[in-house]
Amino acid sequence: MKTRSRWMLVLPGLLALGPLRALAAPADDDDEDETEVASADDGSDDEDSEADADEDDEDEDDGAEPGDPPPADLGVLGSEADWEIGESTGVYRKSVWPLQLVKRPVTLARGMFAIRTRMDLDVSAGNRGPVHMGPDFHYGVTDELTVGLSTMSGSGYGVCLGKGCYAAFDEVSLDADYALLKGAVNIAARASLYLGNLSTQRPLVAGAPMGTNREDMVYSAKLGGIIRIKKERIGVTATPGIYIPIDPRPKDAAEIIAVGVAGTVQATPRLALSLVTGIGGPDKKFSKSYQIPFGFQGLFAISRRIDVGAEFLWPNALGKNRSGKARSLGLVLNVRL
């Protein structure tokens, strides 16, 4: 640094002033000699103190100035500056995105592009259904606003392999999350517009060939939010929402009300383990048809840019018409750029 170079040139001069003053002292008599030598020694001590202070300034110059982004490579737990910024504001730059799931905001950092690829396998007892897989794309427009395109979230199925499949990417959603509060409590508003029957080839009967049973495009929406409360290594996330059919909308159409809940323990700085549950069902005759899923999730942060995870879920473990035989396994790869 330029400042460091200047101090390296000035310090030898400051340290040399003491001896020079002693040599320049008059030598008329012993008393004056002693007085001048003592004076020179005092001056040398003062100058040594100044030099020490200058060295302290030099050390401060070597670090990042307050407000500057911390270095990108912060190790497993991150630097003190990283956590100070994150804990005080709840805003993390993409270069210092937390490894710990419970530390992450509910919206992406400004300029961050995230790709979430998911594979869902039906592992129900006595029945092996089709395999669904596909990506979701999201981008942090600002630290508060995240927008995206999802092929697997909501009721989308991405690419389907097996009997009774929908056409590939037959339904997608356009998503927007806006952070209202960050910190120990994170709150964001969420809105999604679902576009269905994009291929107009959805088979209504399992195993029907593609290109039959053509349907018009279907529009629906979801309005809701994300709430995440965290303390140290513990986090609780809730995702309330209501699904609203828009077009076509039958006279007896029902909105779907759902609340997902996940309790997370940060077992290690890289590994997060969660219990997931919730409740959902149509607003009409809710008490007769609600479902309560239950399952386990694990997410491992390979780096600040890459996660891998898995989920084992009973879609209706405790609700009406519950069944322990219906089970699903999900595999996840998250990449952030």
C-alpha cells in the first residue's frame, strides 16, 4: 500500500533523531552534559512512542477499512467483519454468502444468480411412480428483491420420466420475493404466477400418449410469504400461502391454503438438518380433506457457492386419509454464481 511505503521511509528518520540530538548537545561542563543527555533520552522515548503509534497506524492500514467488503475467502466460519455485517444488517454480499443455512437471508444477495436442480423419486411401498427432475432459476435484483423462473417448485414437474408423465416443463411459475425485514427475524412477501398446460399435451389418463387430450393454458397464482426466525444454530422457517385459480375458474373452485414449517439445526458449519411438516388443503371442506406432510431434510454446503441436499417425505403422514405407504425422495443441487 502507498501508506505503508511512506511510513517505511519516515520511521528510520524518526528513530535516528535521538542519537543525532545527543551528538549535537554542547559539552562545556559535566552538569550541562548530563542535562542534555537526559533531555536527549526523553526525546528518544517520545519519538519511540511516536514510532510505535505510527506502526499501529500501519497495521490498521493493512486491514480493510470499515464498510469495505470482507475478502472473498473467509474459511469455514467467515471473518469477524462478515458476521458483524451479516448479524447487524442481515445483508450478506454474494462473495461472503454464509455456509450456514440458518444464517442465510430469505432473499438472494444483489447480483447473485442461483440455480436449484431437484430430482423427485416416488419410493412409495409397492408402487414406483415416475421420476421428476428440473431446474429453478433465481436472481437477486437487489438485496431485497429476488425474481425467478421455477420448473419444479409449486406443482411443476420439470422433466418427467416414466408412465403417466406430463409433457416436459408443462407448468412453470414466475416468482418474486421481497424482503420486508432482515436480521434475527427474516420476513419476505412472496408472489408466484403459475402457467400450466404450456405444451397443451397433458394426458388426462395415466399412460396416455403425448399429443392427446389437448387442453387450454391454465393460469393460477400463489400469494404468501416467508418467515424465518434464527438464534445461534437454530432456525425455524414458515411459508404460508394461498393458491388461487385464475383462468379457467369453475364456479365451485376452491383456493388451496397451505403452511409449510421447517425446524433446522446447524449441526456443523456446513451441515444443516431439518424436520419438515405443515398443513394444507382446500378452503372448502378443509376439515375433511387437509393433509399434513412429515419428513427429514439435510443440506451440506460444499462451498459458499455449492450445496447438495436430500429430503425424505411422507406427503400425508398425519392428515385426513393419511397413509404411511406414500413416500418420496428428493435430491437437490444448489449452485450460486
